[in-house]
Amino acid sequence: QPFRSYAPLPLEFTLVIGPEGDFTPNEENTLSNLGANFVTLGMNRLRSETAAITAVAVALSHSYGNDCQL
């Protein structure tokens, strides 16, 4: 699901960035059992390091909108 489905995000949350080949089914099950919500950054496949930066920027943008301050 897209980030906007969960906006505004809670004040504290954890982002887990998957590898470029995606999570294995076992990893997905483990994360689901821990209560993870899976979101997408869109249709494009990003490198892991780029996805991490993008995910933080999108999460902050959707959580705080124009009031976002780093």
C-alpha cells in the first residue's frame, strides 16, 4: 500500500528497507508477525540506499506536510 494510506504516521515508527530483489516469503512472514505494515514507494525499483533516503523523505512529507522540519 502507498504511504498515504497510513498518513499521518505515528510519532515513532520503524522503516525496514528490503533488498533490491525484495524480501523472501519467510522475511515477509516474520515482519507481518511483528505487526509490520508493508508500503510501496511506487512502481520503480530503487537501489536499497536510494530507497532508504526516499522512504524517509516520503514518510516525513506525508506525516508533517509543509510543517516538516529535519
